[in-house]
Amino acid sequence: MTAQSISNTVLVSNKALWTGRILSGLVVAFLLLDGAIKLIPLDIVVQTSQELGIPVHLARTLGVMTLAGTVLYAIPRTSLLGAILLTGYLGGAIYTHVRAGSPLFTHTLFGVYLGVLIWGGLWLRDDRVRALLPFAR
């Protein structure tokens, strides 16, 4: 390998790392806000819970679950566990929206979009995940 190709490899890896950090940071910021409003719970949380058929007294429990998974995802040593837990949580959210007949692309599939960002960010910033889930070039 020439010095130029090594330099390009490091540069691409650095770009991927920062892209992964930014994606993960956006996901963490969103989920921290989402979990926090469920702890209070705000009127919008109560109203949405009722519309989706979720007992309102579970809002705080869902908020704690969201925050716990998000904190685990944000810490590099536990990020894989956090991603797995958040994926399960989002699967439940998707099911809830399917059952309630929510709009497909804006509400029901939002959990899929968030899951793609979770795993995409983790894949870009973690060599272990790239080794586990390799994509051929």
C-alpha cells in the first residue's frame, strides 16, 4: 500500500466515524426528549396514549425504558445492548401504531426510520458491529 492509499483509508474511516457519531447523537437527543416527556407526562403524552389505547399509567414506565435504552446506546461499551433493546422497544411502537390504524409513512414506519438511524449510526462508529454485519463493496 502506498502512503496515499493509507491516507485515503484513514480519511474515509474518520468521515464514517463522525457521520456515525452525528447520526447517533441525533437519535440520542430525540430519544432523551421522548423519554423525558413521558416521565412528566405532558398532556400530549396523555392524549396520544389514549388515542393509541395505551393505559396512561404506563407512560412513566415507557419513559424509563426509553431513557434506559438510550443511555445504554450512548455509552460505547454498552451501545450494542442499547441498540438491541431500542430495536425491541421500537417494534412494540410499530405494532401499536399498526393496531391503532395510524398513517403508514408518518407514524407506523417512524420506528423503522429510527431503527435504521440507530443501527446505521452504530455501524458507522463501531468496528465490532461492522465486523458482525459486513457489507460487500
